[in-house]
Amino acid sequence: MPATRLEHDSLGDIAVPADALYGAQTQRAVLNFPVSGGRLPAAFIRALIQLKLAAARANARLGKVAPDTAQAIEAACRELLDGDFMQHFPLDVFQTGSGTSSNMNANEVIATLATRRLGRPVSANDHVNHGQSSNDVIPSAIHVSAGVVLAEQLLPALHHLSKVTRDKARSVHEHVKTGRTHLMDAMPVRLSQALGGWASQVDAQIARLEGLRADLAQLALGGTAVGTGVNAHPDFARLACEELTGLVRQVFRPGDDYFALMGAQDTALAVSGQLKGLAASLMKIANDLRWMNSGPLAGLGEIELEALQPGSSIMPGKVNPVIPEATTMVAAQVIGNDAAVTIAGQSGNFELNVMLPLVARNLVESLELLANVSRLLADKAIAGFNVRGDRLRDALSRNPILVTALNPLIGYARAAEIAKQAYREGRPIIDVADEQTTLGRAELERLLDPSRLADGEGEGGGG
């Protein structure tokens, strides 16, 4: 049997693994919640440790924790942050809804390390958790971790995706392709216009996410148990946020209303909802790439994505659009995560939301997934695809919808008859129009020029 030691908490004694840094309350949670095997994200745990460090500094400045005790706590936090801290945080995501188990996990681990350094007991509750409650620390860690991952991972990835897409758009500007509405042939567009639309979608999502950063900067820290700040010095929250700002190089401040930040998770829900919107945008871009790449013979075959791996275990030579496929799966996961966060956001019972670990896990996971796949989509799909110009030109020459450009001159009904005849006989629209109108070949070539139409130089209108 593994060696154990006896630890004590308010419920009594419990055996804890001898080499574990955590104590009784963490061990109880290990035993109580063998649910998924999934732990809270490292970004969240890092934020939790950083909050403890900032709190120790603030309490020392206020004279609430002895300077040497606070220094030991800070050293313990830095030791964790500089090492493989996740090994000391074994708890399942699906635990007590306040995240108390994870808060005490952090308190106990930090207290153990601080005690070793100081040479006398450092209390998990009275020292590491001084002026705090799980009920304000865990919502604060959600905001801090989400804010950091958003700023350091997702937003840079989206800016990269936008730039790569716009650069690619410029490089393929000469290519004109058949536009499609309802998956059916429509008027021509430049390939650069399609890619520019994708980039604009990404830019709009960046702007919306940027707008939520100020809300993530507001922390519940200082509200303690129910939002009233009981047992916390009036200046604790302000000083702790100052210290945290210096630690993570992002501005954080005490929240405008602790009751809103603890009883609800509206900011996390807003961020998650915006991530769902981003997922929908990436799903659209990925599916456009899949359709344009389809074939290479029996599909559209307009572009050729980079061949990254064999596509079949039985069909030799088959290559699949694996990066767009990964993107669509990430999008589906993020949309599912948002559905869970939406339900969790409704679970604020009076002064506390009781699905905080789920919110933490899903929000950080969505941010990280989207950041990772956005870079893959940029670098391994959009940047490197080749345009099959011959296929584009062939499809355009046989596109009967080009006749739309003749509407102002011959009318919709007559143009429709020409389009139907061209489609029925499998002939280029210009040949049929030359037979059925008196416009002349040279004028038809000008009117039906796909590049001219893609550039908005047609004489007609309508939708």
C-alpha cells in the first residue's frame, strides 16, 4: 500500500499520500469526485496561484499577515509557477460548485511549501486564504485566466489569421471564380473578394472580443463570502489587484459590484457567447475551403490545399482537407462549451453561482482551442493553397448566370431564355447570346467579361 500520513480538518482525520503537498480537504475532494478524470486547465490554476501571491503581498502591506509569512507564501507561489505545478492539483472539474475544493487545494499546497521555507506553521486558511473566500477567489481566477489567454493567445492568433488571409487575398487577386448562392452558380467574384470577406469576419470578431476585456478586468476579489467583504480589510481588494496587475502585466481592478460578480457569471457568459460567434465564423471559412478544395475531379476543384497526410487507409492517393476538418470540430466543441456555460450562467442561487468549475474549464478550453486552430487554419490551409485557374476559367465560361449582365439591355425574361438554352445545350453563354441578340460579339465579350463583373462594372442591378 502507498505510504500515507494523517491530516486533520474540521471533519476529523484523514489519510493523505505521504508525498502529497496538499492536505485533508483536497484529499476528501479526491475521494468525493471521481467523475471525469479531467482537471481544471493549467491557465486557471496558474491564475489561482497568482491571486494567492498577490493576496499575500497585499496582506503584508496592510499588516494582516507577518512579513516573513507573506514572503514564504510568495516564495511558495513562485516555486509552483516556475515548476510543474499541475501535479499538485489533482481535482476533478466536476466538484463542489463554488470551486472550494480547488481553492483549498491551492491554499494547502502553498501552505505546505511556505511552512517548509519558514520553519514554522503557515496556515492554509488563516494565512494563505486571509481576506478571501472561495466565493470571490474562484470567480476572480476565471476572469484572470480568461483575460490572460484571450490577450496572450487568442487575440494574437486571430490577428495572425487576418493578416495571412489578407496577404493571400492580394496574391490571388487576378483569379475570378464562379460565385455561389444557395450552393448554386451565381455571378462571378474575385477570389480575393471571398478571402477579404473571411478576413473581415475575423476582424469583426477581434473587435467584439477586445470590447469584453474591460469586463474581464473586474474581479470579485474582496467580496469574500457573500459580497459584503466580511473579514477583508477595506483596502485589500485594491492592493491585491495592484499586485496582480504587476504580476501578469494586465490591468485588473476591484469589481463595481461584488454581488453581481459572485452571484452570476454574466461576463464569462458574454465571453463564451462571443467565442461561439467566432466559432461560427471559423466554421464558415473552413467549410468554404472544403467546398473549394472538393474533388479534385468530381467536386469543385477550384483550389488545392496543401497535402499534409495520406487521407485514406484503403484508397491510395486520397488526400483530405484535414485542417478545415479540425477547425469545424473545434467550432462544434466551442459551441457545445457555450451551451454548458449558458446553463451554468443560470445557476446563480442568491449570492453565489454554483457551477464555477465548469465555467472555468469550458471558457479556458474554448479560448485555447480557438487560438490553436486559428493559427493552423492560417498557416496550413489558407497560406499554402494553390489556385486551379483552369478550373475557374472553365466553370466561368459555362456559367449561364453571366447572362444577368444583359438584363438592362434585353430584359430579365429574354435573358432567362438564353440562360436556359445555354445550360440545356451545354454551350457557353456568349455563343447563345450572340445568336439570340443583336448586341454583337465584341460588345458581348465586354458585357460578359467575368473580371469586369466581379469588379462591379456591370450595368444592371437587382438582388
